[in-house]
Amino acid sequence: MLTGKNILLGVTGSIAAYKAAILVRALVKEGANVKVIMTPLAKHFITPLTLATLCKNPILVEFFNPEDGSWNSHISLGEWADAYLIAPATANTIAKMANGIADNLLLTTYLSARSPVYISPAMDLDMYAHPTTQENISKLRNLGIGVIEPGDGELASGLIGKGRMAEPEEIVEYMKDAFSVKKKLAGKHFVITAGATIEPIDPVRYISNHSTGKMGYAIAGELANRGAAVTMVSGKTNLTTPKGVKRIDVTTAQEMLEATNRAFSECDGAIMCAAVADYTPCEVSSLKIKKSDDNLSISLKKTKDIAAEIGKIKGSKLLIGFALETDNEQANAISKLEQKGLDYIVLNSLQDKGAGFGHDTNKVTIISRNGDITPYPLSSKSEIADRIVDVIENHFH
């Protein structure tokens, strides 16, 4: 599956860089055309001459050749590649990728790459397990970047744990699978709601909730990875739009309902993942409400339930809802599934440590209309997104 494929290999400053030589040789043996970009620090671990000999192409490190001034175009490199593989990918490079920092040729090429991008992390176990690193990896997953999981074993520090770069043979198999995978959701179009709505009280204050949008954004990114067209109706969030996803920003529950209704007419299904306010002020003051010594009462009216409204018009289309519960979780979720006309409901509980708002992890149970109840252990939200999209794939196939 790699014959004739143009693979751009990025090598960063990790002790695992020695594996890049084996990886280049294996990719070439599979018929791939390989070009290599190295960070300046990577040269301390493996020489450019070694990799140039194996890939039969000059190794690129700097933005230009200091001898003749010729420019190494990151744009052209990104256009040439059928895939951009960064192996090993250090915690430093992963952090820069996640935050759009481009201070070397490898990173500027990443920002201009039009091809799929894959990383093979390599670092000590504490660095890999650090919440910041996990958040950065999760952010890259949400952007559609493939992550080749590191292995467990003895590390350069002498410690034993997760952080070893995957073996070159494993990476080659991963790349072969990436090129051979049929996008099972190609031709399908989904609308997904994500984030929190904001219900204004006055020009300064509002009613909202603690949702960050991470779960919805992870699902949207995974749907796009599997070939689907995705329209995301997003409330309040600080997240970056996943690659390949069309995003519509809204503020209030009513705006989210209207945008979702418009998008649903052209879709094959909808995933209602947003945290939508159940109530909104009856009146919104055009001026800031002044503080006084008296108590303040705000009259609220019920908002329209978006999932229920879509359920009325869904016909044979797929409709998935979410339920965040604090008591009688499963019974409440099943009741919502039936009342709103859902095909599936994804239940999570604020009683589960590490699940719910604000976390990079979640623990869910997926309940289907035919009575199947499937619990999943605490996992990253990107892994939970994989499982939810598996359910969507199985529904259509």
C-alpha cells in the first residue's frame, strides 16, 4: 500500500531518533518515496548523512542553504507529501504543534501540510503522562492528526513505563493501514452540537454552564477523519475547529436550535452533544442592572429542547443525544431516549471521577433504542469519540 507514496518524515530531538534510520529503510523497502526534515537538535542523535544515504534524498534542517542561499520551501514540501509522519515526536514538538508555534522547518511544514499528519510520540513516562502533554495530544487528535501510541517498556532514563516510540515495523504497518482504510462514512453528512449556550441577562451578565465542548469537538473530528461531512453548531468554547469540519458559531439556545434545524435538513444524522440551557430570562435588560441592597429576582422561561425538536422531524435519520445525570442516571437516560425519539443516548454522570465537564477524560454508557446498554471505562475523550463513531458506522453498515 505504500508503493509510490510520498512520505515526508520529520525527526525531532529524541534518543529514539536512532530508530528513524530503521524506519526510513523500512518505508523505502515498501516502495515509498521518503524525504526527511530534521530539527537542529535531532542532528545530535543521528547524522543527516545516515538518513540521506538511506532515503536517497538530501536532508533538510534549515530554512535555506547557507552556502548558496537556496530556499527550502515548506510550502512545496507540504504539497509534495501524501503523508507527513513525525517520528519521533518529542513533548516539545507536540506542544508547539498543538499551539501553532513554527520556529523551525519541521513545524512550518506541518502548518502548511495539506496531507494527513501522523505523530509517533517518544519521551519519558512522566513527560508522557503529564496532563499538559495529554491535553496537547488530545488537541492534535481533535485536529485530525493520527497518533501512533507509544509502547510500554524500559526507557532511556532507566524507568519502565509508557513513552517508548513505537517500533519502526509497527509504524510502517500503521501507515499501510492509514492508506488502505476505506472511509466508511464517506458520503454521509452529520450535524453535531457542541459547547455551552449563553443566555444573556443584561449586556454584562449571563446564564451558562461549565461545558468546554471537548467531547463534541472530539466526535466532530473523528467523524471527519472517517470521511463524513460535518457541520458543527458550536456554543461557547475556546477550542480550535477540527480539520475538515464546518463550524457555525451561536450564542443562545434559540440560535442553536435554528442553526441545527437548518443544517439537519441536509444531513443523514445529528449528534446532540452541546450543553444547552434549559431556561432563559423572560426579559433581557438593554442596560446593565445596577447593584442594590435588595435581592434580585430574575424570571425565567423554558427553552425549547433541541434534541426533542429534531426528534419530531428526524424520520429515518440517525439521532444521538447525551445525558449528564447526577442521580437515577440510567433510568433518566432511558426516559430521555424514549421521550425525544433518539436512536441512541450517551450517558455520563457527574458522580464518576474524571468524567463530565472540563476533563480530558470521560466515562460513558451508550444506550440504544433496542435496549442494548454498553458501558465504557474511563478513557480520553478522543477514545470515547472513537467508540461513539464506531456506533455510528455500525448503524449505517
